[in-house]
Amino acid sequence: MFLDDFYALAGGRLCIAAEQASQFAKRMAGDYNPIHDPDARRFCVPGDLLFALVLAQHGLSQRMTFHFRGMVGADVPLTIRECEGNLLSVVDDAGKEYLCVERSGETTRDPDVIEAFTRRYIAFSGRNFPHYLQPLMKTHGVMFNPQRPLVIYDSMGFVLDNLDVSALDVEFAGSSFEINGKRGEAHLEFRMLAGGESVGSGSKKLVVSGLQPYDADVMDAFVEDFNRRKRDSVSV
């Protein structure tokens, strides 16, 4: 399976090491958020890796909504439970929930279809920053604290007209930003196309903490450092 390098099974539970999570973020999603670096003080497993593992193990449904409840640290044993109401829940051994998934409509377990969908979605999702989030914050005159950047994946949902998505394209379709004190909510809309025809749409929500007035020089330096990290990683 294309995800085999990014997790291990221990006693029937999923375990994700810090290095595995970091490699998924960089290699699969092009996501160089420092919070996914193995030595990050507030390291967390990428939400898109949990998303990908849920699809791989339980299939792709026409309508799905993912609610992220908390950040997963390194080496936390996880179980994906099937619950009443066609829900899925990702929990640790203590029963703490990290992800709740609502699903309805038809479901496919075709591994080729699921892999194609997953790869295309996470490639889009990994472009949160700077592609979509930085100009959005600039427009609203705010930015995160560059010394402690904290952008949390809150939720994501999509609707597919059908499950014939092996030749899928995922495109950005607009954004909005809501500010409440030092906390912001970014909503990124996307559409899904196959053969140039619309086959679905979706939206993801990010929570940005520690907002402060936008400083173009500081943000430009942060973006340049972000891009440098990406170049250095690719060249290794």
C-alpha cells in the first residue's frame, strides 16, 4: 500500500513515528509546516495522514466530513472504530478521540480509486501555506506569530456526485477568514473535476492562533525561510 512507509501496526493498532509523519508531510503533501518536524516542541501527526489512513482502511464514501478533535503526538497507538450512525472514530488506548468521521452515500473500497483520490486531495491540502493562507491573512491585515506559528486543521468535508474519480483534479475555489480576537478561522473551498467536468466540491477549515497585525517584512522573511526549508529538503 502506498501508505506503508508512514505507519506501523502494533497489536492491531496504528502507530506513527515522528519521522514517518514528517516524511508523509513533506513527500506526499509538500507540507513543510515546522509542527511536523520530528524535533518540534509541539510536534503533531499531519491530519491528512489520519485522513488517508481512514480512507485506506474503511473506503471512500460520496459524502464525508472529518472533524479533528486534537493533535496526535508521536508513537500514539490508534484504533479506527466503527460507531453507530455510520460514524468512524480514531481513538487512543485511553479512549481519547482525535478524529470523528461522518459518512453517507455509496462507498468504494477499490484501492486504486482510493489512492488516486487521496494523492490528489493531499497535494491540494498541503498547499495551505503559503499559497492560500498567506494572501488571505494579508487581505485581513493579520498574521500568526512567526515565532510560534500555530495553524490547526479543524475539519474538512466533501460531496462527490459519483465515485468514478480515478482521473481527479482538485482545484482551489475560494476562501474566507473570520477573526475573533487573537483567533482566526480560515475556510478554503475546493472543487473536484474529472475530465474537466465537475464531480464534487468541498471545504476545509483551519484555526489560526496568536493573531497579530500583519507585518509584510516579517511575513516575507517567514515565507522565504519556509521555501528555503522546502528547497533544502527536496535537494537531500
